[in-house]
Amino acid sequence: MKIKFLFPLLVLLSVFLFTGVTCKRKQAGYTGPYTNLNFWSVFNDSDYFAPIIADFEAQNPGLKINFKKLTIEEYEKSLLEAFAEGKGPDIFSISSAWLPRYLNRLYPAPKEMISLENFNEVFVDAGQDLIYQERIYALPLSLDTLALYYNVDLFNSKGILNPPTSWDEFLKDVEKLTVLDEKGEIALAGAGIGAGKNINRGTDILTVLMMQSGEKMSVDKTAPSFGQAGLDALKFYTDFTNPKKKAYTWNLLRDYSIDDFTQSNSAMMVNYHYHLPTIQKKSPNLRFKIAPLPQIDEAHKINYTIFWGEGVSINSKYKEEAWKFLIYLNSKDSARKYLTASNRISPRRDLIEEQAKNPELREFANQALTAKTWYQAGNPEVIENILTETIDSVVLGQKTAEQALKFAQEEIGNVFLQAKKP
């Protein structure tokens, strides 16, 4: 009897997710026992979820959501320790790049609740990172994209009316904006770009340059085999730190790129929306604007995204109930509430147009449909370190770009090999 009742309920829930329809049934004096669903997350405040959870609990007597926020420093350690004890949350957040290393910890969405076809209709293409072997392991609540931050006053001082839309224009603007002192030292950087360790998200900038240049990165979840496109991107990127090049605008002696930009010591910076509050806090009077990420081919735009998803633990005793909550949380109406409270960018196609009307979110949201990631065998942190070393070995003259790229390919290949081991 329970199975017969559950199937039509799950089908109805999938309708809620893809149409944005929500049930208006209210809890009326429920006094029975409660099923507690524990929800762990990082980078999310309880306030973002409170109204949604309250509505869900009112409409589902007996279900109670207990939300817990952890810091990124303690998050994975706490998760793994809890899982080792056979405990842990029913619902938890993962970076999309972590999926391979958490596959055995996640319970995929029942097919009768969410079909691949509907998932792809609702979410932008990057959401595919949460799918493995045609099973959906998590749902994305928000995403972020790389965009161009630029200092209005510094642009005005050089008579630059508009931000660059292509990397060729970006290069020309860097040359106009960069100021060297009498000793040849950088007094003003045209942009914070070109190095590894002192450029926030420098490896992501290099990666999107590679993608825009035609590098496939990872094909069918295999290790990348870098070709001429990857080499061209690495040379272009590191030329900004080469004193012998016209592009010279940065070196490893400069402040961290975010600090350099907020102090008006650099005119441009490529970064994500999540750093906007940091910039505003560091320099409340800084006059800056945000523009789309420059492109190599305007007709075939490629942007870069990072995002997290929420999934259900395989250890949960209440897997269907947990997925029921996630479906409600990701319904159009609930997602809108979450995105408004958190001021984040939507992975839902049907909310992007709404967000594009918000001046603060517009450029980031408009890039969501063309945003991509790449498969990193579940170890993005290790690969980031490899790419940082790759970049800085060129910057320091320790390796040629060809040697550095070969190093990156070999080291990343080892990461993929290790990931395959049982």
C-alpha cells in the first residue's frame, strides 16, 4: 500500500519542480511524531532557507528540516567522520567538481521523481556535472561565473570609454593603462592577471582561456591532452608577467589581485560575483563596474562557472523524504526566494531573464547559459595547485611554456590515474 501511494506522489512532486507550482495545503495542529531531516551546507546562511523550510514543514506534517552551516575548513572533515560512523546528514552540499569522490556517499534521485529530460529543460548545461551514468546525484541551487571588474576612474583617466569585449581589446587596454616608473617597475597595473599564487582564481582564468582557444580539457572524463590551443592560452596568460612583452603589467611581487584592485593599483580584474561584497567592504568608495568576460570568438561564447549542489546521503533512513524536500527547495518559487535572500545567480533557465534585470547580477546571470566547467576527477584542489605551479614556473623562468604544459599534463594525468584506483 505504501508503494502504491508513493508513486503518484513522486510524479506530482516532479511537476512541482518543473512548473514552479507549489502545494498550498497547510499543516493544521499536527501533534504526531516527526521525521527529522538533517541538512548540512557551507557558504549558506540559515536565513536563506528559513521561509522555504517553514512553508515545506507546514505543507508536510511530520517532516522537520534541521539546517546546519559549517565552515569550509571543517566541512569535509566533519562529513567524512560522520559517514565513517554511519551517521551524518540526510542532505548535504557538494561542489560540482567533487561528485566523483562522493558518488558512493550519495543516493541518486529516483527516476520517477526527476527525469533527465526535465532536469535538462530546467537547468543550464553546466548542471550536467551533477549527473553520472544518467543518474542525477544532486540539484544546483545557484552558480557563479567569471566576469570583468574594471575601475571607472582609471578608465576615464586614459580616455577608455568602454570595457573590452575581446581579449585583443583587453590586451590593448592593458597597454594603455599600465604605468611603469623610472626604474621600470609597475606603478599601476593594467590588470591583475598573468601569475598563479597572487591572482585570485588565476587557474580558472587560464582554464577559460584554454577553452575559448579550443582546448577540449577533459574528453569523456579522461585526463586532458593539451595541444596548441592550451599552449597558446598559457603563453597569452603568462605574457602579462613578462617584462620583455608589451603586455607586461604584473609580477609575483605585487599584492594579491583583489587587494591590488581595491586599492586602485590595478585597473581590471577577472573574478566571480561572490567576491563583490569583499570588494565593497575593502573599498566602499571605489568606483568600479562589471562587464562580461572577454571572448576570443563573440559568435561562440564560452564562459566559466563554479557551483555547488545539494544531494541525499546514501546513509539516510529517509531518502525519499529528503529528495521530496530537495525538489521543493528547487521549485521555481522556492528557488526565487533562495536566490533573492542569498543574492546569487540562478542555474534555472526560467529565472535568468528575471535576474538579468538586476544591475548587480546582470552580467553574471547573462553568462550562465554559456558557462562551462571541466571534469577534474573529483580533485579540483590538487589540480588547482598543479596549474598554479605550472603558471608560476613560466613566470619565474624555471620552465618554458612548452615544458610547463607538459608538466601539467603529466601531473594531472596522475591525478586521473589515482582517481581510478579502488
